[in-house]
Amino acid sequence: MGWKYVVEIVAVLIMVGGVGGIFYGMFKGTLGLSFRTIQFMAIAFVVPAVVILSMERSIGSEATAALIGTIVGYALSGSGSHD
């Protein structure tokens, strides 16, 4: 098993853990559905997906850079206005 597969398995575990953790917190009642929660779910799902697609050569390096830049811009947008 090569490093590529290990990284992809870790990325899938991050996706499942992030989304599952949000749902668990909502089920227990300790976490509400807010702007930050939706933002975290989007990032926890999209970033590992971009990594997997990039490692499988399904998207090129330019597209990967553009997607990572867009994700960082989305994560940092309105960081002071939604507390």
C-alpha cells in the first residue's frame, strides 16, 4: 500500500469524521446549525475531496491551486462579522 492510498484514506476519514461530528453535536443538542457550522461542514468535505481528486490526477495543478485559493477565501470571508 503506497503513500497515495494512505493519504486518500486519511482524507476520507477526515470527511466522515467532520460531518459525523457535526451531526453528533446536533443530535446531542450541544451544537446548533449556524453559519460557522455550515462553513466547517463545507470545508471538512471539500478540502479532502480536492486532495483526493488532485492525487488521482482527475484535476490539474492549476485547478487544484484555484480551488484551494477559493476555499481559503471562503473560509476567511466575513471572519469578523459572524461570531
